[in-house]
Amino acid sequence: MFNFILLILIYTAIFALMAIGQNLITGYVGLLSLTQAGFFAIGSYVTAILSVTYGWNFWLTVPMAALISSFFGLLIGLPTLRLKGDYLAIATLGFGEIVRNILNNWDSLTNGPMGIQRIPMISLFGIQISPYKKWGFLVLVWIFVLVAYFLFDRLAKSRLGRALEAIREDEIAASSMGINVTRYKVWAFILGAAVAGVAGSLQAEFILSVTPGAFTFMVSIMVLCMVVLGGMGNFKAVILGAFIIQFISYFPQLVGLSNVIPPQFKQILFGLILVVMMIWRPQGILGREKRSAPRRLFRSGGDV
Amino acid sequence: MMLLETTKLTRAYGGVVAVSQVDFQVREGLITGLIGPNGAGKTTLFNNMTGLDTPTSGKVYFKGADITNRSAHKICRMGIARTFQNIRLFKELSVLENVMVGLHFKTGKSSTTGRVMAAFLSYLKVVDEYELMNESAIKWLEFFQLESLKDELAKNLPYGHQRELEIARALATDPTILFLDEPAAGMNPSETDSLMKTIRRIRDLGITVVLIEHDMKLVMNICDTITVLNYGQNIAQGTPAEIRHNPKVVEAYLGKEET
């Protein structure tokens, strides 16, 4: 039981990383993109392939996962970001499915539907962080979440975040204010993809295997639910959203009713949550965070 | 040399020619009016000069440089700012932040990569960029006496203030030319009077103003020179007095007298 709570918290962290990326794209720039599952898969496979086939250290595969995901972010961002609303959603949804199908069929690289097993565990200064002993892994994934949170929150509260919000509010007015709309959209996409790639790396290390079946369209939907539930435009809120959604997903197992409640139950519940939220609290549980004058850890030495 | 001019500018949407062979000139330091009946192509001409639309043929020159196919954000950075006929504020941002968006490209790192990195590292950063932006944004709000409303969301402002805020935001980009698309639309006479004073104050800052307007009292009062469009064509230009007595203009607005 206690172990199960740790498991939920680890999954919360992995999904929170994706939700943080999604929040930048959807909460700030206002783009309805459904790509996180695709970047998540790419990150997972990068870590799996590099560490199993090429014997790389996990700590080197993480930046590669981020880099390769963001490269794909750029690649699909450039053509699709001209689209708006539902058209963008459909195009990006297609991307996720393409990734999964390629992983399923490119046997020589990905070992097809069998996936890649026996991924070496993470070690840090000679200490192995085993997913079987959950505490260590829990701390590790939450450190990643904290770092991502501080970076993205900072980004969103900077002048860049303001520009992204201006694009969400009115693209034409934003471009008439000297903001390069396309470039900023692509940047948001790249950063969102990078953090989802890192989430993928961690997922691969947690399960110690990767299979294409784990990266369905449902993953993207779950991530979107987390953002909407927690509150768009608020990074704390999407982490809370990630926890709630994960908690609901594992609730039947947690209370020992997995025999009674079918797994489809969670999909029904996600749908219900979205509908209820949209009607009664469209801004999410916590709502958008107001931007205020930025705080600094170190004050300037009077040079201004 | 004209500060801004179009030569034989044409914009056709399929078979509909919205603007046809228009030569339009803006002289530095003056207030130029652009008038004409509804559907005459005034806004289309504006959009083609500010990069929101590309002409089918013809050229746009700004300070002698060809800016015909440049994108809107580049044209803005060269010093051309504008407002919109139907107000386009960033509704969910505060009044102050709306103006700060106008300052966006003026401050900080010039490349996007640099901006992203600067934001990531800003926990350690020493330069107080925010205070710098805050200061100039407040300055523009004070110009319109909006500073007491700075923390309101833009959508909550009364209509007249929204119009002013849109102008403040455009001015924050530090333009050489300011395009105003029907700034007095929906305003009552006293608001219009104060708008006229504002436009004169903007001109006194050394900014060239071009405006589309239907309110003839305003146009005749403050414009130094007026261009009249009708059915996409430039039918007259001159001082307010000349325009008032131009038979073609009278015909365009009131129709021909039967003989």
C-alpha cells in the first residue's frame, strides 16, 4: 500500500514534467497541441537505445533525449504551427501516432512491438538508483520536476512569457508589436518537447524497458487533462493536476478494487472531469497565476 | 523624400479589387488623414503598409527602403506602429503589461535564444530589466492618465480607455509613424475632443500620425493633409479646405446631383 503511494508519486513526477511542457504550449501560447505522447516516446527510446545498444551512461542520454525530442519539436512545429485550434490538435495528434507506428515497425532500431528490455539502472557517484527501491527514484524524479518547474516558471514570468501570452490573446496585435509570432511559437514547442523527452528518459529508467504500447494517444490526453484540471497558465497547478489524475488512475488498485472496477473506468472519469471543469471552473482548480514583478535570489549591486 | 509612400499599390481578393493603383504619401511631422466611404479600401491600405497583408502589386517605401513584403513584426521594429479598427488589446493581461508588450523588442537580448537563456538564468541576473520596462511603461500610461488603472485587466477598462490604451501600447514601440484606424469610432463628442488633443500631443512628440476616420469634425480639425479613397482608388488629396470643396469628394459622399 505504502509502496503504491510511492509509485503514484513517481508517476506524478514523470507526468508533471510533461504537463509543465504542455502548460507552456497550451496555457501560455494557447495552442491546443497533442504531441506530448510522441515526445515522451522519443525520449524513452533515445535513452533505451543509447544505453542498451551503445552502452551510454544514463546521465548522457538525458540531454540527448531532450535534444532529439526538441529537434522533432522543431521539425513538426514549423509546418503545423501555422494551423489554429482544432486543426492543430488533429495535426499534432497525427504526429504522436506516426511516432508510435514507427517505433512499432522499425525492427532493426526499436525491436518492434517487443520493445527494448534490460535497460541498465541509473547510477550516481557509484550509488545505484534502483526503481525497485522506490525512495531513491522518487527523490531523483522530483529533483527533475523541481528544476523544470523553476526554469519554466521563470521563463513564463519573464518578458518572454508576456510575449507568449500576448500571442495567445491576439496574434495579429502581437505581431504588430514587433513580436515574431512564429518563432516564439516554435520555441515554446521545442521547450515543451524537450521536457517531455526528459520525462521519457525517466520513464524508461523506471520501467527498465520500453514498448511502443506505452505511448498511446491516451498519454497526450492525460497530460492535457492535468493542465486543464490544475489550471492553465500556472505551473504549480499543473503539478497538482498531475497528482490528481495519477491518483484517480491508480485508485482502483490503491483500494484493492481493481477486480471490481474495470481499467476503462479512469477514461470515463477523465471525460467526466473535463466536462465538469469546463462547466463550473474553466480556469482549473488553482487558476491562472498573475504575473508580478520578478523576485530574485540576489539583488543587483546598484548598477541600475 | 516622403517618409512613407506607396506606388501603384493594388490589392485584389480574387476578383474584388479592394485597393487599386493607389499612390499614397505621408510627409514627416504632419497629421495625414485617410477618408472615404465604407468599403473604400482604407483599412486594406493600412494593412498593406503595416505588413498584415501583402499587396497584389505595387510597392511600399519607408524612409526610402522597400518594405513591401516584410512581415508585420519587422515593420514594427523599423518604427511603424498601429492600432486597430476593432480594438485588439491583450484582454487578459493587465493595462501595464499591455504596454510592456509594446516595449518587448526594445529591451533585453536581441535573439530569441538569448531571451530564453536570459529568462532561465534570471535567478542570478543582476540587470533589472523589469524595472526598466516598468518605468517606461508607466511613462506612457501617464501620457494618457491611465497610470491609476495599471493593474486592471485590459478587458475591464471602459471603451474610451481601451482605445487610449491601444494607442499607448503602440507608442511604447517608439514609432516614427503611428497609424490609427478609426480612433474615434464609438466615442462621444467630449471623448472625441480629448482624443484630438491627444493626437496633437503625439504629433508634438515628433511622431508622424496617419489616421482613418469617419468623424469629419475631427478630420477637418486636426489633419494637415487628407487623402480620399473611393472604390479603392485615390480620388483626391490636399488640405482640409481643398478636400471640402472638391467636387469628386462631395460626389463620393453624397452622390451626383441630377441634371
